[in-house]
Amino acid sequence: MEPQLIIFDCDGVLVDSEILAAEVESQLLTQSGYPIEPEAIAERFAGLTWTDILLQVEKESGVPISASLIEESARQMDHKLRNELNVIEGAEQVIAALKYPKCIASNSISSSLKMMLEQSTLYDLFAPHIFSAREVGTQKPKPDPNVFLFAAKQFNVDPARAIVIEDSSHGVHAARTAGMRVIGFTGGAHTYPGHADKLTDAGAETVISRHRDLPAVLEAMAVWSEAV
């Protein structure tokens, strides 16, 4: 079935920001009495907002988490994103050549998305179709399907005709709940052993680790029907 819209997650799919977030969050949680390595952050919490991570950690551990961590994380991440962020290899070239309508659907706030994407040609390739889950529709972040359903509505596309590129199980779950097909992506620096299996288990039809493989997979998905 020919897709009518390709929806990209941003963090960990277009820009290599997930590993930077994992480093900041690991340090802050460890300092707060919840020791955890960046790799564990990436595996367990990728795709969740920092607020949701803090709430989950506090619930699981009973360790009281200071609200000041939200501001401190934002401060440290702003510095890292401005000085250490890389675009994931191949993203710009592949997306520039993409023949399908496209957009971004992310849990990041729009100001962060703009800052990250403007460090490359990616912003101009997608603007104005860059949607922050917390600023559109019901304003519910992934794993809620809100941002994906909002994106499809902007293009007047049946969710079943949209294909989502996601690097987290939470994002895959959100897209599947929205009724969309999903390609998992493991090309970010935050990838971990078992990452591809986790995305498949969450509902991704297939998984790629390089952007240059995306056009061929999209062409294949245009002619094969999803297995029931």
C-alpha cells in the first residue's frame, strides 16, 4: 500500500541527541541517590520526557526527586545540544531526496527542535511541519498517540497510510496505537544490544540502522501488505 506520509521522530532518528540526554540524566539521577548508567537510561527510558522519567524513578525507587532537576537538566542539555550535537549520518541526503510528504513528530518542545534542526539543513527540509507532542492536539507526549494523529490530520491522511520512523519502544507503541506502520531505527549512538528486538516486539515491521536503507524499505512497504 503506497504511503501518503512519512513521519520521523527527531531525537535519536535525525539528530544524535538521545545519547547526550542519557549522559545528563544519568549524572543527575546518580547525584540524587539513584545510580544509573547512561546505557541503562537509553534502554529503559528512551522516548520518554524527562518529567515522566523522574516520576517513574520516584515511583519505583521511593527516592525523592527534586523539581530543580527539571531546570538543571534543561540547562545542561542546552549546552550539550549547542556544542556536541551531531546529525545522524545520511539523514540530510536521504530526506532531501524523499519523494513522499514528510513531517516530524517529537516529544521535544518546539524551541529545542528548532535549535537542533537548524544546525543542519534538516529544519528547512521539514518546516513548517515540525510537531511537538506537548504543544499540539491533546498535548499528551508519547507513548500517547496524540502527536501522530495530529500529524496525519494536518496532511488529511488516513493513519493507516502513514509510516513512522522511530527509535524507541514508547514511540513505536504510540505510532501503532495511532494505527500507523512503523520502521524501527537503531542508527543512533544510544543504541544497545537487543535494541532492534525491542522495537520489533513493540510493533515495528522492520528495523534499519542506516538512513541510506530507508528508501528501499519504503518502496518495499509500498507493495507489501503488513502481516496480520
